Amino acid sequence: MKRRQFLAASTLGASAFALASPVLAQTSPELKWRLTSSFPNSFDIVQETAKVFATAVAAATDGRFQIEVFASGEIKPGLQALEAVQSGEIEVAHTALNLFSTHEPALAFATGVPFGLNARQQASWWTEGGGRELIDEVLKPFGAVALACGNTGAQMGGWFRKEVKTPADFNELKMRIGGLSGRILEKLGGVPVATPAAEIKPSLESGALDAAQWAGPHDDERLGLQKIAPAYYFPGWQQGSNALHILINQAKWGELPANYQAILTAAASLAGTSMQAKYDARNPDALKKLVVDGAKLKPFGGEIMDAANAAANAVYAEISASDPQFAKILSAYMAFRNDEYLWFQVGEVAYDNYLVRARARG
Amino acid sequence: MKRRQFLAASTLGASAFALASPVLAQTSPELKWRLTSSFPNSFDIVQETAKVFATAVAAATDGRFQIEVFASGEIKPGLQALEAVQSGEIEVAHTALNLFSTHEPALAFATGVPFGLNARQQASWWTEGGGRELIDEVLKPFGAVALACGNTGAQMGGWFRKEVKTPADFNELKMRIGGLSGRILEKLGGVPVATPAAEIKPSLESGALDAAQWAGPHDDERLGLQKIAPAYYFPGWQQGSNALHILINQAKWGELPANYQAILTAAASLAGTSMQAKYDARNPDALKKLVVDGAKLKPFGGEIMDAANAAANAVYAEISASDPQFAKILSAYMAFRNDEYLWFQVGEVAYDNYLVRARARG
């Protein structure tokens, strides 16, 4: 019986209890798992999210199911999270699946893609639009199960040393930007560069970089780029949603009693809700501080947005040509997006636009 | 010991187990609670939400904590949900706290108020902006604890027999609209009417009503008003957020073992996430069907929005004059709103606006 392996045989209490009440012994085993995050501690809200998840699991199981949280690099580099879960070396990861889109492009849809769904729409696609089932198929060869667990919301478009006024200004622009967004920048004539966090500031100072995309105001504040590359562009066309997931080794998941599976699922939801709430609560102050400290807020012009959108569609078409799974998910995802914006235009966006205008007028 | 009352003494298995392992007996008692919803079954997504909550609790407790879900009217009328929980006659309700704002105006902030936070901002205010603590104070005299559990997102502005082009068109307008929104309509010169769902259509046909606000496309479709009052207005200034809560009798909550409290909290989050996801997934199709069937989508003009906003502020000032608790929460809530829209303008709204425009162009 596979479930037996979860009994903490070392504790006499648990063994005695197992004899007295075998059903509960199976459903509330003592477990210790490790969670590796793909993010360093400097992404404080993301780390708090993984801890909220682990704390909620421990609280719901009366401390019987303990998940120890490690930041990127503590037990595994962030980019090895999927591999570590796949091998079963580590039971669970907290990660952005688009980090692995170089291996498997379709995984990007789990996180959100350039000019894709916004954060709320992404959550709807996941549970109600068939997203989870589509990503389950993509994850099957990786032997992993994904639970939705958080979002940053829409990110910023990045820090630029000089203003960009037309699509031509992206020509030969050296920008720290990754994944699909990097390929889109290439289509615009730019040069995507993979720059680690600590090197972004010196690279902008030396001219090795002309621009850098990172996240939103709360996380960007740590980089301190507002004096070197003060043009702070929006909207972040590359990331309307940045959905994270709790990734669990498929075999370990399958061995869990059903009540533990239910507890992990609900705890991931609770932690995910806390993540979006924290970003939404902390971004305004961070944005104010950045502006006071020199950041110049700039909207990307319509021509640039249209050029980037066209470039994104060209990249999607290229990948689709040789990747039927990507093509299938792209089609479902974008159809869902178009329907969402049909409704959001009327329901949400009209409401938000009025409140934005009313606020600006005081 | 109060916790003992939660032991299902009738089952021999549980008693034997209690002797063998008293700690777990306290932390995983067998419980049966009843949940009364403030909404009828016709609000199918809302009912599903209460059932997702109950199912998640049962699943996480291996069936030991059962919550039976009743729609409005089955065991209690919807508007008696707070009273029933307060008395302890019913352990838990799924409700919109603004339904009770006639008794206690400050409760409206738990749900969202006219020209207030949108759904995502409301969730952020609740956990990160001090909202939960403020509403806890308001709920204390009612002996109830609230867990956030769902949102419809922004609603529509209502169905109108004739177009409204200026604020003067609201003069003597008889409209089905309730709570704070009704008071705002009065300020605009209109006449708020409390019309039950089944009477809205005949009242619009007979001229007893000129207009009716209900919810959003998915729920509105059931009313079938698109041929009688075809002007379907947006945005729903009265309801940018319609946050629901799981309301639990304070004493019953206090008696729960900590693991059950953790499970209820996480289950409410999971159910709440599913609610927003379902509304977002089902509203687009409902909107399309309504338009095919005769609904004419109309934006409220800027003059009307400004007049309604000014009327809302006047109503808030009136209530604040005699209700210091309302005044205190209003001030915190609106300060949070202004900060949120400072950031949303840049992060979310700019992204959404581009996608809306791009979609419209095909």
C-alpha cells in the first residue's frame, strides 16, 4: 500500500493511532515536504505567498503536513524547479511556468503571454475556460500537477534610458527582457539580453543595456533604476498576467489522501489571493516613491503598441507552425481573450476608466 | 469543555477514537452545520459558490465537517441571514453584507459601494488595506465573523425603457434599485422602488417602473427585460464590486478547533475565486445573447456619471454626519480607492484599454 509510506513510523503516537483508527491514519498522515521557489527572497511578496501556502496547509492539518519553503538557490536554482519536481527530488515548487517556455513554449499560457489575458481573466481561463486541462496535458510529460497560486497583476513595460517614440526606436535597442517577449523584441529589431538582477543597474550605466524590463513598481523599486533609465513605460504589453503555480510531483500528488489534496488546493487559492492583494496594496506607494525619486511615467504610443502586438502575433504564428500543441492552446486562449474583452469593455473597463478620470480631476 | 459538544457521540467509531487519540479527537470532530444563502437558486453561480465552499470543507476534513447549503427561503428568507447567524439558529450564511446596510450602513463597505473599489481592489482592501479589521468592528455587535467569499465583478447600470441623456432624465424616474444606490437615485430626483425579481418585468410593462437595476449579463438574462426596457446601460456605477462573504456565528467560530478555522478560511477563498472566474467566463456569452435578442448597449454620459458621483458623495456625507463609524470607514476606503486607481491607471487600465481597442479593430 503506497499510502503507508506517508506514515511517520518513527513516532510511537502515530503508530498507536494507526492501529486504533486506520481510516484517519490514512487520511491524516504526518508528512514533511520541501518547496523550492523559482524566486529569490528579494521578491518578498512572492516568498510570502509560498509561506502563506505552507502555513495554511500546516494549520489545516493541525501541523501534520509540514512544507518547508526555500527561496531560489537555497536548495535549487530557480530555473531548475520544474526538473527537481519532475524527478521527485523535491516534492513541490512555487514557480512561473513561463520560465520553462524555452523548453516547452505552451507552458507560457499557464502564466500569461504578451497581449494575452489580464490577471482576472487568466484565473477564469484556468478554472472555467479549459486552461487547466490544456496545461495538464502539457505538464503530463513532466510528471507534474499545477495548482493556481497567485498573480502579480499587470506589470510595467520597463525602464528606458531614452524615450521610445516610434517602433523604429526599438531598432538595435539592447533590452533586458526574456522568453516570448524577447522574441517579440527581436521582431521589432531589438536585442534581448539575459541580465541577472544584480547586473541590470551597472549594465544600464555602462550602456551594455538601453532598457530593462523587470516587474511592477513594488519589485522594481529594489533595482533603483529611476535615475539611470528614468523613462518608466506602461502598459506592460509583455505581461498583463503573471500567474504563478504550485507545482507538485505527479506521483507524490497521487499518493496523497484526498483530504490532503483538497487542503493543498484550497491553500494554494488562499495564498494566491493574498499575493494579488499584496501587490495591489503595495504597488501604489512604490509607484509614488519611484516618481518622487525621478521616474518619468510614459505611455507607449499607439504605433509602438500596434507594432509589438503585430510582432507578438508573428512570433505566435512561427511557434505554431512547428508546435501543434502551442497552436491548439493559442487558439483557445486568444478566443477566450477576445470574449473576455468584449465583456470587460462594458463591465470593468468602463467603470475603471471613469474612476481614473474622476480621480485625476480630484 | 466546549469542544466536546462537537464530538459526534452517536458514532461508536468516533468515541473509540477519542479515547485512543484525544488530540485528534478535538481537532477533527464530526460536525454538521447549515448554511443559509441570501440568494435564490436563480443566482446559479452564487449557489454553486456556496456549494464549492461546503464541498471543499467536506473534502478537506475527509467528510467529518458537513455543511448543508440552503438557498434563500428554504430555511430562512435571504434578508434574515444575518439575524439567523447572530442568534446562532443557523451557523453560517453566504451573503452580501450590503443587504443589511439599512440597519448598519457601514456594512456596505464589505461588499463595495457606488463609485468605490473594483472587485480586485476590494479584495486587496479586505486583507491588506485594513478592511477586514474595520468590518470586524462593525460585525462585533452582530456576533458574527466574515470570510471573503466571492465577487460578481462590476455589474451593469440597469435596463431603461427610454434612453437617459442628461441628469435631468433621472427626474421622477421610477427605478428598481436598492440600498445606497437608491438614496443616490433620490438625490438625482428619481424614485427608488423595491421590486421583487418576479415583478420587475410586469412593472416595466405596466409603467410602474421606468428602469431596473439587477446584476450583470449572466444573471440579467433570466429576467428577460431586453425587449421591454432595451437600453442596457454601463458602467454600473452603483456596483464596481459585489463582494460576498461567508458569515459565521462568532461563538460557533470560536469553538472550532484551529484546523477547522483554517479549513473554512481556505475553502471560502477557493469558492470565492471560483465565483469570480465563473462570472467572468459566463458573462461574455450572456451579453452576446442579450444583444442579439434586442438589448441596446448604452454608456452613461459623462454628465450623468458626474452627477451620480456627486450625489453619492452627498449621500456619504449625510450618513457620515450622524454615523462616526461609517465616516471613519468611508475615509479609509476612499483613500485606498484613490491610491488604487493611481496605480491601476498605469498598470491595469492602460493594458485593458489597449486590448479593448485592439479587439474592436479585429
